[in-house]
Amino acid sequence: MIFAMACIMPWIAQSQCFPKQYIDPLYGVSQNAAIQYGAADPYDILGLSINQNLFLDLYIPVGDTLSHRPTIVFAFGGGFVIGSRNQPDLPRLRDYYVPRGYNLATIDYRLGFNVTSGGSALRAVYRGVQDMRAALRFLAENCDQYAIDTNHIVLMGSSAGSFIGLHHAYMDENERPAETYGIPGENQDLGCADCSGNNSYNNQYIRPMAVINRWGAMGDTNWIEPTLRDSIPLISFHGTNDNVVPFGTEYPFSIPLFPPVYGSSVIHQRLENLGVHNQFIPLEGAGHEPELLQPRWDDTIFKYTTPFLYDMLKPDAPEITGTATACQGDTVEYPISYDLSTELCVEVSEGILLSQDSNSIQIRWSDTASTGEIILAARNDLLAYDSTVLSVSLGPLPQGGGITYTSEDGLFLFFSNIQDSISHSAWNFGDNDSCGCINPAHQYQDTGRYEVNLTLTNDYCSIQYDSIIVSNLCPVAGFNATTADSSLYIQNQTQFADQWTWSYGDGSIDSAQVPLHTYQDEGDYLVQIIASNDFCNDTISQWITIDFCPITDFTASINELEVTLQSTSLYADVLFWSPGFGDEVFGSETLDLTFPDTGIYTVQLIAYNSQGCSDTMQQNLQLAITTDLSHSITTEGRAVLLDQQRVLIQENAPAIWVSIDGKKVGSKLEDFYQLSPGIYLLIQKINGTSINTQRVAKF
């Protein structure tokens, strides 16, 4: 067996972790006897005001290192008539609780009452409550001297002593019986519950952690109210055949002279109704104070009170998460959580604790064991602890697995493995493809080296096998070529290659995967790729045509209205001329045109090559007449300069000539023959209309 234990803080290790404080006897017993805790007026039929000194005995565990420890305060029984703090079964109580780490204080309280008066009996119970409170105040006042933890005080009583403990816990000052203010024959006001015996601890009420009720009862269970103050945990023991203090509701001693009381079963039901933590253990067939004659009943009380009290003393159990199965020999990390104010102990059986921090522990499990265990125990400053156990099933690695393969023409790789009780197999082929199959056939889409992983899983763990696979597929060359002007664009469609050699047919060579090439001359070229990898190569060729885009240009020779256009464009296969007048388009390289009139004309030439690439050029031409217009007479009319434009004036058309001084000098168009050289205004009606046009004519 492999065993490991480690702690965040040092402690005394026992039983593989912490000593079982409050559970196992660990210490010796020492007594501080007859400690006076107060003094108060006793029951006195003569009414004399003579104080009775009140004492307690304190038993402490020898060897315990706590500076303040949980304390049980015990009140004896005897019907408020007899008894003392040295009750006969006290040695058994002392020898059980004190060696386990509790202080045990046994107190005296005032006895006596008029047995013929129910009111006097009530006053006796009240005096007992006053004395219990005085004793608790004394212990709280001197908690450092006597190592009293005032937050963890437990009240225990027997019979009348349990009456005292129950009423101390659940009866408030405003629930004080009227008889305590005085009755016939006992007219003394007993005072408030916290005002008797001493003034220790500023007369404050000490709220107990819990109450152990042994065959006690209450005057009214309605005094247990749904408040935080009254939500004190209670554990009760009561004989079902008790004829002194009723198991249910009855008169004490079955004598109607006394007020009825409510026994343990009724108190239990009240607490259940209010949701107060409590436990009730009926002692079947037992009578009143059965432990005096049958000590075995003390064993019953010890059996139940030990865990009842311990649950209130211990811290919250630490938590551990993680799988309950692991592989033999595996190192596993388990997340943990616990109250960091506590001490933590980690125990591992069949494993080694490798590391721990406040958030996790790391365990290496045995190579051979079938079961391992992790115990986390957290201990608080009361030396109480709680633990959590995680049992882990350990199993062997999946056996017989591995990676084998065969290939055919480098296209398919077949994998197989031998499996031994595995629940799952997972393949990763190294090319972003995987499967959960057993004997897969896999095709790679490219050549190269691939890391293949096989993970086998059984009910306990997983194992991974790795292998390097070489895919030796031959390249498949392929490309798509497009041209634009002098540029060649290639879309490489080659598969399974890691090297590329390009030949462009013009003497240039390239090794780029995605090449781009520019030609210096037009023409037809043979483009070739040689695709290769470590195993083989493949070659493919393709003819392409480089047709440069045109560069458009032209010249214009102008003679008045006669123009010669000459294309000087480069790389042009088709020409489109637009002279700037009319709708006709011309396509020759040289173009002779007569323009209809003087003015500015925009001439456009568009050149195309065989690939549809084009270029456009525009040029503005200024046309003017330099000939002497007075000598330009034809049979159709006479050419004159009107509005700076050469126009042909039709003879015999209605017209009026006006000289520069505004005088009419002619009434028809042909009168310009008699005009002297100069500038005139020609007003001429447009044929067939009533619209006149006015033009300036210069002769």
C-alpha cells in the first residue's frame, strides 16, 4: 500500500489525520472543587433573609491545549427538594465528556418549596433558573481563568435540573410566572431572572449553544417562540413509563396539586412545528431517572449526544471534485474547496500526494491497486473537524493498441489496431479530419508528413498512440491562364506538389506557386509548368497569345474646310473615327473629309486590338476661311462671311440690307453686288416661315 499525508499547517496527526476531539477519550481529568459563583436568599418558611452561598465544581481535560473550550453545565435532579452537585451518576458523566475535551461544571442551586402549594413549586423552579443564570454569568466573567468558550455552552440536567435548563433556554423575562412576585406565605418578590446570585457579566443573559434534556418538562411550551433567541437546539431523553415527570402532558407525580407540565414529547413537537433543530429519543419501557439503576441508559445518552453536539462544533466539510475513476499510474489533479480559516489534512491511500494548494491537489495513483481513496479533513480552532472521502476506482491502460497501415498507390492509408476491452477509439489523421471508428480507411488530399493519433479509452482511462505517416501522392499539374495587355495571370490548379517550375516561352523561368509575368513583345508563347514533390513530378503546357492594348494617336492636316486625318496608333487592329459632324463613323487609317462649315470640331479616334482592349483619343480642330469672299461667286449663289462663318447666300431670296448707319441700302439678296466694301446687317426671312434671321455681313 502506498500512503501519503500532507498538511497546510502543522498539527498532531492521529488516526491518519486529526485526533478525534469530542469523540474519542484523549485527556485526563482535573477538578476545581467548590468554586463559589454566587449567593442568594434560599427558600425559608420563616422568611429570614439569610443568603445561601452557591458553589460549582469544574472538571477540565488535562492535556488539552485550547485556551477556551466548549463547556457542559450540569444541574442535578431531586424534585427541587433533595440532591447536590455530586449526583450519583456524575462520575459517569465526568469520565465520558471531560476526557473528550469538554469542561464539565456541576452547580448547586437553591432547594425547597411548600409541597402543598403549586405556586411554591413554581417559585422553586424559578429560583433554580436564577441560580443557573448566575452560574453562567460567573463562568462568562471568568472565561479566561477557567478556559470557558462562552459561544459553546451546553446545558444538561437530570429531572429537576432539566426543568432549570429548559426554562433558562426558552422562558423570557416577560413570561415569568405571576407566582414569582409573591404568594400567600411567600410574599417575597424573587426579582428578575438575571438579577439574583451575582452581578457578574453585567447581568447579561448567556444563550446556550444547546440543551440536553434528560426527563425534564416545561410549564408552558408556548414560551418557545419563533424567534432567533428561542431557536436553541435541543436533544431530549425520556422514559416512556416515567410516572414522576410526564412523557407527555400531566401533573408531576400525577398529583393534581401541582400545575400540569409538558414533557419531552410535547416539547419535541413544539420545536418541530417551529422548525428548530432538535432530536427526541424515547427510552422505551424506562421510568424516571433510569440511569441510576441501569447505567446502560447513560450509554444511550452518550451515543446520541456525541454526534448531536459535534455537528455544532465542527466546521463545514471540505469539498473535492473530480472523476471517480483513474488509470493505474496516472497523475490526476482534483479541485478542492474549504474554509481557509481551518487546517486541512489530505490523506491518500494507494497513491502519492505530489502537490497541493488552496484550490487543488495532485495525486499519482498506484500502478497496481484497483481502488484508491482521498480523505480531506478540515479542522477549526475548536479542534473539531469534518472530512470528505472520494473513492477512486483504478484500472489498467487499454492494452494491445497501436497504429499499423498499408497504402496503395499513395492514395489510401488503412489503419488497424488491436483492442482490449476499450469503450471508445478516436482517430486524428493530422489533416483536420478525424473519426471514432475502429479500422478506418483514410484518403489524404495532399502529399506530405502527417502526425496520426489514436486514442483508446476504457472504463478507467485513455492512452494515445502517435505515428508519422508520409503521403506520397504524385503531383497532378494544372493551371488556367488569362492575359491582359502585356500581363499573364495564372491560376495554379496543381495538386500534391511542393515545388513549381514555370517556363513562359520568352526565356523567363519562375518558381512561384502563384506567378505573375509581363511580356515585352506581342506574340504566341508556350507556357509550361513542372510540378514536383519528393516522389515524382508532372508537366503540362498551354499556348497563349499576348496582344498589347492599343496606344491611340492621330494627326490632322487642315486646309480651310478640307481635312486629312492620319492614324498613328500602335497595336491597333480596328479603328473607329468620329469627325464631330454627322452620324457617320469611319474605319480607315487615313481619312479625307470636307467639313460643312467653319468652327471648332472634336474629332475622336477609338482603337481596338483583337482581344477587345481599347484606347481612345480626342482632338479639337479649328476650321476657318482665309479666301477673299468678294470673289467667291458660284452658279448656286455667293459665299459671304456672316457672323464669322462662311455661308452660301441663296440668290432671289427675300432680304433687306442695312448699312452700318442704319439706312436701308438694298431690298433683295443680290443687291450685295452694288454694295460698297464694309459691314452690313442682312435681315432675311427663312423660306416658308415668318421668322426673320439677322446676320452681319462683311464685304
